[in-house]
Amino acid sequence: MKLIICLDENDGFLFNNRRQSQDKYLRNDILDLIKDKSIYMNKYSYSLYKDKKNKNIKVCDDFLEQCSENDYCLVENIEFKKYEKKINTIIIYKWNRIYPADTFFDMNLKKDKWILIENKSFLGYSHDKITRLIYRRIL
């Protein structure tokens, strides 16, 4: 599966069980990135995408179970560590800011056989700079 996650500069992604931030240009970038592939998410994440007319958005509570090898999944407020072996690609959007956080991304992408294949920055709607990093697992 291709995991998508948004992180601050300290790799935080949640504070008090809520996302740290959001940006409509980032959401557009995600939908452009997935093209005609399916993207799985839960209802919490879908609240930001419900205005998008995209038939490839799949909403379900057990989306990490249902997500196949070639599908994308957006993770915002759930634990994904037990699905780590299913993940072949990690797409990280960096806010390029530090936000309060109490939940952090704790996969070591330098040590655990991952290779950075893309590093792209773009202007966000409410952020001066958002960076998209794409890592692929080395088999």
C-alpha cells in the first residue's frame, strides 16, 4: 500500500487526537498524485474531501485492512504500525512548521530499507511551503 501522511518539522501528526493542520492545495496535490487509483481513508479524513467529486475515494473504518498493494491510504488519526509490512511507498507531506504534537511518526526511513525517490516543494494555500517526500521500500 502507499501510505500518505502529513507531518510537521518534528514528525508530529496529531495533537489531542486532532490533525495539526490542513491545506486545500495539499488536498488537491494528493488527488492529482493518485490520478485514477483508489485512495482509502476514514470518516475523519473524508470530512476534508467530501466536497471533492472523486469516485476513487473509499471511506471505511477498516481501510488499512482493505487497502491493496497498489492503493493509496491517507492516515491522519489512527495507528498504522501493525500494517508496516504492507506498506511499499510512503508519501510524506511536511508542513515546514512546528506544531504542538503528542503523536509522532516513528518509522526510521534511513535505517529500515527505504529510498527517497522524490522531494518536491510547492506553495500551499495557508502554508508558505509544503514539501512532498516520496519513499519507496527497497526489496
